[in-house]
Amino acid sequence: MLSRRAFLLSAAASTALPLLARAQEASQPSAAVDGGTPTVLRLARRTIEVNGKSASVYGIRQPDGTFGIRTKVGDRFRVRVENRIEEVSLIHWHGLTPPWQQDGVPGISGPPIPVGGYADYDFPLRFGGTFWMHSHQGLQEQLLMAAPLIIHDRRDRADQQEVIVMLTDFSFTPPEQIFEALKKDRGMAAMPATAPAPVSGMQGMKATGQAGQAMPSGMAMGAAAKPDLNDVKYDAFLANDRTLADPEVVKVEPGGRVLLRVINSSSMSAFHLDLGALDGELIAVDGFAVAPVMARRFPIAVAQRLDIRLALPREPAAHPVLALLEGENRQTGIILQAGGAAVARIPDTAAQASPALTLDLERRLRAAKPLKSRKVNRVHTLNLTGQMAGYVWSLNGVAWNENVPPLPVAQGERVELVFVNKTPMPHPMHLHGHEFQVVEIDGKRFPGAVRDTVLVPPNRRVVVAFDANNPGHWALHCHLLYHLEAGMFTTLRYV
Ligand SMILES: [Cu+2]
């Protein structure tokens, strides 16, 4: 934790802006924001319906009800976040490159926003694309404290309809209970994450237990067996807050063009986006342009985004856009309804289980604008490590705590991060404050996608490169919520 004094000093040194993100006490009068009116984002409770039952979740909305923000490149990101929930909170702008004090990680970027307080943000938007925002405080993300953050740019076309698809996993069980159950079940299994183990009948029975409870299925699998997926057994998977029993139906033009902006805001779940009979043209990942790839199915790990262009057939028809949970037969999605075609009910279970996500697409992706070729100044190797017993997740064997020193980096360096997954679980790794380029998979170099979150499947090695061009104290972590909470987290620092 930074002292208040260190925080202010470094904040003052790192930016000429008069404005810094700072938590304000509820009693303080609201100060006018320099240079124009900020967009207000309110953190509040809301009620949604899932599987016929009402659920109390969080939301990030503007006063007019708009979820998140749509803005454009070149504009400043000028936002006031008001905390109207019953606990402290802080919002991270996933994929953006703000001054580090405005990055929204409690204890790293700054203090959380007190109950009833607010924080102001003001920084330039360097690039456009599909981004998102979510709470980095505790387990609030599991209660849907997340929203789209769309930055329009030259890639947007007047003749295409933008459709946002926000995917998430939902449980009626409170997240703290899910986490406790994971730790308890894992503790009972009492074995290291890297060792194969026989299936126990008891565990097998338990794995079919109550929905929403942590499922010890992973206990029964070793590194040599199939990957350990889906730690938490969810009650539902949502696309724009709805299940396939009552999906969002978006009216589109027959023969028209659609830009799908798919955001995986799940806490723990990866999907295959399935376009059915439609051919999709993938034009960006995590907001950054790639050489277009045509396909009907695309993998999307936790926290990743896909921008996919569709050219719809001229005939009226209903086109489901589905997301299939990896490794299982559950699915969610929305329907594109062209020309008033009838919309058939789609079940929320698929005929068969989908496979685990692979790196097949990742290794085909090529950045439209790769990083400039230059000498690598520094390499950090991060072994992704874990211990099923007690649900401990770590980097290089260390579960993060405030005494872990930040990884050293110097301004101006080209840095490579080598992720080596030593566990039977896939981990989507996310670096704050910088975009990186995927430059190697399993020893094979290539000029891959520029992005902010990369999947590292079990026993694989993935290398990313970035330029240290945004000094500060930055988080680097697995984006699976309960892994992050358990300690698969570190920081890097150059200020
Ligand atoms: Cu992880």
C-alpha cells in the first residue's frame, strides 16, 4: 500500500493534469470538474430475473440508464464514478492505458471509493475499440459489476449496426460462499495441482451437487488428463443479462451489416462464440485490429473481446449468436432477427459438450499494427502455479500479498513476459496499463495479435512483448476471479 504522501507525490509527478482519480468523502461537496461535464457512472444495486427468480446484482449505469459508456477516440475519458452501493468499490477500465493512479485497482492504483463517495477520472483515449469496465474490489465482479466501454474510431462504418454481446456467468450463491466452498473442497482433495490422481467415487457424487456450489470436479483430474475447467457450477450463463429462455432479440436488416462487439465479462467461464450458419469476419481482439479471419466459431477467454463483422443474408431469418461454455454443453446467446422472421426457442443446453479452448486461433492471428521491431531489454518469466489443496493460486510459487516486491521494469524498455502454465487449468493473463503483443507460443515466434489478455492453457508457454511507455504501478494477474482472489496476481512498477 502506498502512503497517502507517496501517492500524492507520485501522482503530481506523473501528470500535468489538475485532475486525479481520488476517492472523495461522502460529506464533501462535489467539486466541478475542470474542462467540461463528466459522464456520471453510478454503481448501484439492481434486480434482474434469472431462471424465473429475481436476483439482486450490481450495475454500472449512467443516470439515464445507459450501461457503461460509448465514446470516441481522441476524446478525453472524463468520468465521475458515484458509489451508491453498500460497500466500498473501485472500477477498472479494462484495456485502457490511463495514468496509473486512475487504473482502478484498490491498494495499487489508489484507495477504493467510500460508500456514498465518488471519484473523478480524466485522461486521453489513445485508441478505439471494444473495452469494458469492472469492479476490481473483492468479488463484486461476480455480482455483475461490469459494463461495456466502447471507443469508436475510423473502423466504425455508417452502414453497420453495432450489437454488443456481454457474456457472463451467474450464481444465486453469494460469491464469498462460492470462494469458501472452493477452498474447502479443494482442501479436502488435498493434493497438488500438478499431480494426477484417481477419481474418487465420493468426489464424483459431490460434483453433481447443488447448482451454484463450488464443484470439486477438478480434484479428479491431473495434468496429464483432460484440462481442469469450470471450477464453479453456475446456475446460468447470461448474454446481456438474459438466458436463452428469454433472450435479447435484436432487430437487424436483411442483407445488412452488423458489427458484433463480444465481451466476456464472466468471472470464471470461457466460451466458443458460435455464429451458426453465418460467416463472421474477426477484425479485432481486445480492441486491437488483426488481419481479418473468417470463421463461424471463435474462442473467447475470460476478459477477452472479439469484434466480428457479419454480412447478413437477404432473406428474412432469425440468426442466433450463441456462446457455448467450454468443456460442457451449456450455452447462452442473443438472437439477430432480420425482417421480422419467427424466433424459435433455443435450449440452454447444446446437443453435445464443446471442447476446451485451444490456441489454434491465437497462433493464426496477426496484428494489423505490430509492435516496432527492436531489441528486448528485459524478460520476466512467470510460472503459473497452484495448489488444489486450499485453492491456492500463485505466480512463481508465491501467492500475492503486499510484501511481494513489484517486478522491476524501466521506462523505455521493451519487455517480454514468459507465461509458463504448470497447472492443469487454463489461465487468462491480463496486464494493466499496456497493450502487449503475442510473440511466441511453445517456442515458435510469430507476430501475433496485440491485445491485453492472453489465454495460457495447461502445460503451454506463451510469450508477450510490451513497451514500458506508461510509468506507474500496474497489476498483472490471472483474470479468473477466484484465482486472482487466491493470489495469482503480481505487479510491475516503474515510476
Ligand atoms: Cu487462473
